[in-house]
Amino acid sequence: MGGTFDPIHYGHLLAAEECRSKLGIEKIIFVPTGDPPHKKDYKIASAEDRYAMTLLATAGVAEFSVSRTEIDRAKFTYTVDTLLEFNAAGIKPDELFFITGLDAMLSITHWFDYERIPELCTLVTATRPGWNVKALKKLPEFILRNLKIIEIPQFAVSSTVVRERIKNNMSIRFLVPHLVEIYIASNGLYKI
Ligand code: ATP
Ligand code: MG
């Protein structure tokens, strides 16, 4: 499961867990994106902070782990590169699932080299509040053939909502795991 995880929240964890249990996936690997090459938006946490929060959120969950591959890659990273890397590491296309939420899946035709993605993995999309499953119909047939749609409990949280709440001095308790909440507060993230 890829994402910026800025910060990771219970919507991410819930989506991952529902897809894991419904598809019988052995292990979920969270892959935080690296920092974009151009100057960062000052409101956005660094790759290392996002990685640390993803580790804290998944600590103690035997089936969840976190990969540094996109963070450590020197050049700007694309999903297709990460999938090729997992294939090369021995996870065959029929064993590899790429999980996104519905909003992300609806933009797949804008991703670099997206035409190659169905050969590298099975695509999985979790439902997300505010996004209509029917909109998937506009995606090309070769994507739809490879796509599994997983209905998950609808939890209308986003990293944007979490960041906005912090800026407005509102509570983020129960939107993010407790250790993530503590990490954000101790490091003064997202305050401005
Ligand atoms: P932002 O508001 O900054 O875009 P986000 O909450 O969408 O943050 P991302 O890191 O962009 O989080 O998302 C990573 C993946 O998790 C995406 O595929 C996204 O669709 C999915 N996702 C995020 N929140 C939810 C949710 N509440 N339910 C289902 N899927 C989600
Ligand atoms: Mg998003």
C-alpha cells in the first residue's frame, strides 16, 4: 500500500486490514513516498517523519511492515518502479497486490507507465467516503479486468483533515494511533 502518509491515520490502517483479511493477503507493506525533488511545501512532514509515524502506527502488528524503498531511492519514484522492484525481489505478479483507496485508483491513468501496472500485480481499491464506485467504469478495460474492489467500513478521515485539525488546535485523538499523535505533538508537526 503506497501513500504519502502525511500523517498515517486509521483510514489507512482500516483499508489495509480489510483488504488483507478479505483477500487473504499474508503481509501488508506500507510504502511511504519519498520527498518530491522540488522544494517541499513547509506544511508537509519530511520523509523521515512520515516513515517514523508509519512505523509507530504499525508497530506490534505482525502482518504489517514498512518499506523504505521509495524514501531511499535517489530519483523521483513511480509506483511502477516499486512494483518492478518487488517482482525482482521474488514476489511474483500473481502474489503481489497494490492497494489504494478509490480516489487514488480513479487517477491511475495519470500515473507514469500505468499501462504496465496490471502485468506486475493485482490492483485493489478500497471504497472511500465521497467517492463513487460507479466512476471506476471510466477506467480502461485492461485495468478493470485486473482490479478488485473491496468494500470497507466508511471512515471519512484524511491526512488533510488531520493536518487542518492540528492547525486549528482541534483534537486528533482516535483519528490517528496514539503513538502517532504523541510523535506529532512532540515534534510540533503541522502546526503552521
Ligand atoms: P491527503 O489528504 O494528504 O491526500 P490521504 O488521507 O488521502 O491524505 P494518502 O497518503 O494520500 O492519504 O493516501 C494513501 C492511500 O490511502 C490512498 O490510496 C488513499 O486513497 C487511501 N486512503 C486514505 N484514507 C482513506 C480512507 N479513509 N478510506 C479508504 N482509503 C483511504
Ligand atoms: Mg490522498
